Amino acid sequence: MISSMDVAEIESLSFEDSYSRLERVIQKLEGGELSLDESVALFEEGMQLARHCGQKLDDAELNVSQLLSAVAEHEATRQEGFSEG
């Protein structure tokens, strides 16, 4: 069995590492060879990993959105400069 990770360990993972770990957890759960307690513990970890991945994606989406807004603002300012000149 793969050993369980606690919340602090999960929060320290990158998106890629979290996603990879989540895939391994899912494979283990789908294997059907775990006790009920092991299954519940892995399910809980999987839920934490899924939340962590979701948060990382939300953060990345916000960063991209902010960058696009900054670029659009810069372009609008630049266009104004050309039309005034």
C-alpha cells in the first residue's frame, strides 16, 4: 500500500506531483485489494489531493487572467498614444 500523506505534505506538493499522487491513489482504490479502513484513508487523501489540484489550477487561472488584463491595458494605453499623436 502507498503510505498516506497528511495535509501539510499535500499542500507542499506542486500541481504535477499532486496530480501524479492522485492518479496512484485512484489506481490503488480501483484495485479493490484494500481493507475498508485503508480505502477510507486513501479516499480522504484523494479528496485532499483533488482540492489541492483544483486550488493550484484556480491560482494559475487567476495569474493568467491578471497577465492578460495587464497586456490588454498596456495595449489600450499604447493605442491611445498612437491616436493622439
